[in-house]
Amino acid sequence: MKTKLLAVAAILALILLAVYGFVSRSAPPQVPFATVARATLVDNLVTNGKAEPVEWIEVHAERGGPVLRVPVQKGQQIGKGAVLAELDATATRAEQSSAETRIEQARAELAVLDTGGRAAELADIDGSIRKARLELEAAQRDIPSLERLVEKKAATTVELNAARDRVAQLKAQIAALEDKRGALVVKSDRTLAQARLRDAEVAAEAAGQRAAQSVIRSPMAGTVYNLDVRQGAYLNPGDPVAIVGRLDRMRVVIYVDEPELGRVRAGMPVAVTWDARPGREWKGVVDKVPTEISSQGTRQVGQVICYVKNPGNELLPGTNVNASVRSQVVENALTVPKEALRRETGQSGVLLLLGNLVEWRPVKIGASSITRTQIVDGLKEGDRVALPSEKPVKSGDKVSPVGE
């Protein structure tokens, strides 16, 4: 008896399952619907880009040498002329000191030549000339007296001739001393002294320039956002030292796919985000639209130039950023969720709920936001349109609406 009851129960269960399956297959599928509603639609073009400073400069070493010190750090704010690095200039400063010593020597030599010679030699010659002139004056005074005495037979002609010879000798002596005085300085001496002075000045200037180049300074005020040197390293002429820039305002190059370029114009608002700073946003405007298309991987893009404010210098140069260009704002737009749109035979449309049936309805679309699309023609406010469902439906199908 018990066995018969179990068999009957099993048969009844099978019958119930069959009935449930038949009913389930014949029942209309449950389909989610959304209501056509009015909203303010913000059309954003979302893409990627790269940030860089508006004003920056790369500083290079002008001379080679070991790095003695690096008094700045990456990320540090500095003023114009701040020392970025200092090279060892011991040998250069020794050359400069030697050259300056030679300059002093050459100037002293020229000063001696300008006064006609060395003071001791000049004093000795001038003293001899004064003495010879005094003797000449005395000898010249004696000649008239001797001439009168010779006329009176009180002196001999020999004495007169001796006096005259003495005058001639003294004149010759004075002339020789004056020639000697003039010979102390000749034109070639001054030329050589001037040449030595010029050589020493050139050497000192060159050494001074090399010494100045040993101290590498920033040509502008800003932030040190790249630092390529460390203490103890050796720099060659032309090696990079640092990059300094102003980070309070950033230039952002965003890459817009070719079909979307028509949506972008100068002056449009831009919002930039960086994955490394979640929740942070930098605002700016589009400055320039591209004049050519370039390849970026598999994409054909135009490079749109934007400028954003960067308070706090948080947005760093070289970072890959996300950019959203607000290309259009439509007030009181008739909208549907983007997922409600379908494409059939190359035309956009929706499945419109009419009673318990869905009907294909072509629509003309306008602006879009991230989630909704404007319907320019084909629907009215309050209409309900089908969203994607587990079971595909088509125009004319009976449905069981759920959702909005």
C-alpha cells in the first residue's frame, strides 16, 4: 500500500512540473522598463591626456667636474638664481688667483714705464744731469773772463781753449745722460707689458667664468620637479641637472578620437582627474583644438590643448590624467537611459510599451551624458521604453513590465 502511495505522489509531482513548465513557457517574459523623463543633460566627452607645466626650463651643466653639493630637493620651491648644484672648482680658482697676480705685476710694470723707468735709476740719472748743468754754467761763466784776460795778455790761449773744451765735454755729458734717461723706456717695452696685461686679464676672465659655471643656478623661480644629480657624481658639459617649472597652472594635452573632435571647441570647460589622487579634480578650459590627426597606438586622435589651475601643485608634470570636456548642456531635455537605445537596419530606436505589447519606435537622438541620451523626436514625456532583459524581445511581443 505504501509503495502505491509513493508512486501516486511521484506521478502527481511530474504532472505539476509539466503544468508549471507549460504555464511558464506560455507566460509573457518579464522586461524592465524606464520612463521617458525630462532632465538637464550635460554632454561630457571623456578621454585621457597628459599634464605638463605651462612654463618650465631644463638646466644643464656648462662645465664638467665632480659635484660637491646639491642643496635642493625634488619638489622644492625655489627662487630665481637659487643654487641647484655646485661643482669642485679648486683648480679653477687657483688659475684665477694666478692670473690676478699676473695682472697686478703687469699693471705695476706699466706704471713704471709710464713714469719713464724705475725710480732709483731715474733719480741717479737726474742727479748727474743737474750736477753736469751746474758745472756747465760755471764753465760757461769762466770763458768771457778768460777771453778778456787773453786780450790783456794776463791768460794764455791754452787756458781759454781748455775752458772751451770743458764746456763742450759737459754738454756732451748732459746729452749722453738725457739719452740714457730716454733709453730706460722704449716702445717695445710698453708693447710687451701691455700684451702681458691682456693675457693675464683674459686668463683671469676665463677662470672666473669657469668658477661661476661651477655654481649651477636656476634661471627662473618655480618648483624643482626633476633632479638628475647627486653629491659625488661627475658631470660632463651638457649633462642635465634639473628641470624647474611653475606648477600653479598646468598645460594638459588631451587625446580626442577623430570622430569626436567636432564636439570640442575652444573655451569649453574641462575637468581633469588623476588616479593617484582619487576624489581630486582640476578645472580649466580648452585653449586650442588640433589642426592635424596623429596615431596613438590603435587610435587616430587630435591633441586638444587645455589649461587647468593647480593650487597646491598636486598635479605633477608627466602624469597620465583623465579628462572630461563639457561640450554641451541641454536644459529640460527629453531623455532616456542610454541602454534603452537599440539599432535596427542602421536606425536608432526604442521598444515602446503599448498596453502589454512592445512596439519598435524610431527616434532622433541629440546630446548625451554618461548615462542618458536626449530624444529630439519620436517619444513624449511619460512613455515607457524597454531596457535590456534576460530574454530577448522584439516588436509585437507581449511582455510583463517591471521597474519604473
